[in-house]
Amino acid sequence: MLDGLAAGDKKDDPGWMIGSVDDPGLSDDFQDSRDQRDVAEAQQRLADAEKSGLFVEAGATGSPADKAQLEYGDVITTVKDTPVSTVADLCDVLQSAAPGEKLPLQGMYTVNAGEYETTDFGDEWTTDLVLPNK
């Protein structure tokens, strides 16, 4: 279903911009120096805790990612009970998914911890992402 996602094709994209927390250049994706610092610090804390996953950089309004309440600072650790730490890992899981399928996601809060509710860095969350229909 999402054959081109890893290559940058956004046709079936669930509406997120993500990057691996293990990518040393992840913080460079942000223009604001404060965001760059926050992301680099989060990456270091995650590395120290031997945690990895996919950092949600942004979500498009009204997209499946937005409807699943994924937002800047969330780190996706599993999709359909499968650990993900790279976009390629994510694509491998999504290849078997059907259009409109509801996918369980697990993750943790990082730079967004405490913004909207009482959460701490590393607190876990779960949600469901409904893939777009073709």
C-alpha cells in the first residue's frame, strides 16, 4: 500500500513527518534553534535510556496522524506490536496493512511531555491510527 513512502512519495502518507531518534541529523530538520536544542536533548536522553523509535516532527491538520492525536515530540515505538526505529521499519509494517485499517501504535512523550496533561518525559501512550482509504 505504501510502496513509495520510504522514497518520499506522499500519496498514501498518513499525514506525518517523522524521523528516527537514532539519526544524528534529526535536530537539523528544525529551523528554530530552541527546537533543535530540545530535540537534540531528547535524543540524548533516549540514547542514554537505550530507547529508540520514530520522532514525530509534525502532523498535517485533518490527517490520519492528526486524528490519532500524534503531535510534535511523540516518539512511536511500535506499530501493530512491531518495534519501529527507522522509516524502513515502519514501511515494512505498513506494507501488510489494508487501506482503512486501524493500526495500534505505542510510544512515549519526549519534548512535548507536560504540555497538555500531566505527563513526564518517557511516559508511554497508546493510540490507533486509521490508514487512509485509497
